Amino acid sequence: MSVVFHKPKLEEVRSLIQKELKDIPLESLSIGSREGFNLSPIYLNAGNQTTIPFLLDYRIVFQIHTPDLASISTSNLNLLHVLEQGQNGCILNFNQLDWSLSQLTDLFLNVKLDYIHTEFLNASERTEKSIREYLQNYPHPLSWFNTAKSSQIYCISDDNFATESAYLIHQLKGPKAFIHIEMSGDYFRDISKIRAFKTLLFRHAKLEGHAAEYILIGETNAKNKTLEAVENNLLKLTTEAMSALIGGCDGIWIKPHNQDYDSEFGTRIARNIFHLMQEEAYLHLVNDVSKGSYFIENYTEKMAISIYEKLDENY
């Protein structure tokens, strides 16, 4: 005896779902996005499945570190300490101070720059000249792909994500850039917006005819944290870090839950969030965790359309 299964019609599916929901209208399950589109609770297909490039095993926990001219040896020890604790990336903010080549040499004593991700912010003319000279004389000469200066670092805020994404995609002309993307704490939206932006970014680079070497850094949001709710901050940081990693960021900057960059406890907890995702969940080893999810694929497609519409309107 054979059993024949038929594909249910949309009306049948809607009727069955509504029956389970009882008095709750099915339409009330639609999710509205900040960008102005709605996500349906029912999917007829997975949408246009996106294929985005992943750099497996290149996940970075960021800790901002401001070197101190008055105590270079202490700055060097602090830098070595955070690297020994499991970080493999740092942001160095020079605050427009002038650093000589010899001072930089002391700052980077025993620091293997060819094994870590480094960003140089607010470097004065003299400091930038010293950095270039230091990198050129490094045992293995380093390019700006291994390190980045301020002019190569771009930031996309969450508040105006679609507009700023469109502007950046239009503006980028070179094949190399470091791009920081601010998280919102909205788990699925963050995943989808990263996937949408990354898809459009690399497709644009392909149309421009160059091999893109962009590094995307997911940056946890400091604006949605309060000092009165540090436990909630920890949950928010974990959610935002997971979104960044699953969405396809190549690195994560997890800021301290207590907003104190000099706190050993705060920086240790931030590192441990990443270590849990790496050592417990192995998320850094999976290529595109969310690929194939009907919800995420549809969300990604609509986020991409919202960015593309901004491109079409303005450029």
C-alpha cells in the first residue's frame, strides 16, 4: 500500500497555523524592521541564498590599548599581557602624540606583529612615519594589510546602517580596508545586516575588477549598556558577539561590560566571551553558520535591498 503526500497550499498552511494560535492573529507575528520592511512568519522558499566569503579561524578579540609615552616599558608589558591571555589583536590609539622609531621599537619589544591584527589610530605625521619605517625594517616586512592606520579604517554605525553601508560601498575604491560594524543587540537583525553588507561589498569589488581584501570587525555597542545593569550588559555582549561571528565578521571587538578599559576584570570577562564561543561552541570553525535558514536568508535579502535602494537613490 503506497501513501501519496501532496504539497499543501499556502491557504492550508495558514489555516493550520491559525488553528494552533487560536485567538492570536497570524498577521501579528510579522516582524517589523527598523528599515521599514516586514518579515513574514511563513516562508514559501529560502529566498535568494547568499554565498559570502569567510576567513575561517581568523577571529579576533579586540582590546583597546593606549600606549603611554611616559612609561613605554609598562605599555609594552600591558600589551604582552593581553596577548598572552588569548587576544590576537589590538587597537593602538596614539592620541596624536609623536613617537620616534626607537620608542616604537621599545613598545613592540617581543610583540610578534606578523601574528596579530593591529590597528593604529590617531597617529601624528611623525608617528606614522616611524610606524612605516618600523614595519619596513621588520624581520618579515609587513604591509598595511597586516596592520591598519586611521585612513584605512571605516566605521558603520547601527543607527544609520543602510545609508552608511551604501555610502561606504560607493566610496571604497581600493581593494583593502578595515571596516568596523556596530552591533545593535537585535540578534537576528545583526546577523542579517552583516551578511547583506558583506555580500554587496564583495560583489561591488568584483564589478570594480579587483580582489577585495576587506576585514570586517564586529564592534559591540556601548550605547545600549548601563552601569546600573552590569549583568544585563554581559548578556548583551554575548548576544552581540555571537551575531558578529555568525554573520560573518572576521574579527570581534568586545568592549568591557563595565565600560572600564583599565579594569582587569572587565577585559578578562570580554576575552572569556570569545573563548567560550571558540573553545565551547567552535563557532569560529564553521563556514556560514546561518546559511539555509529561511528566516535569515529572507532577512538578509531584504536588508540587502534596503542598502541597494540607498545606493540607487544617492549614487
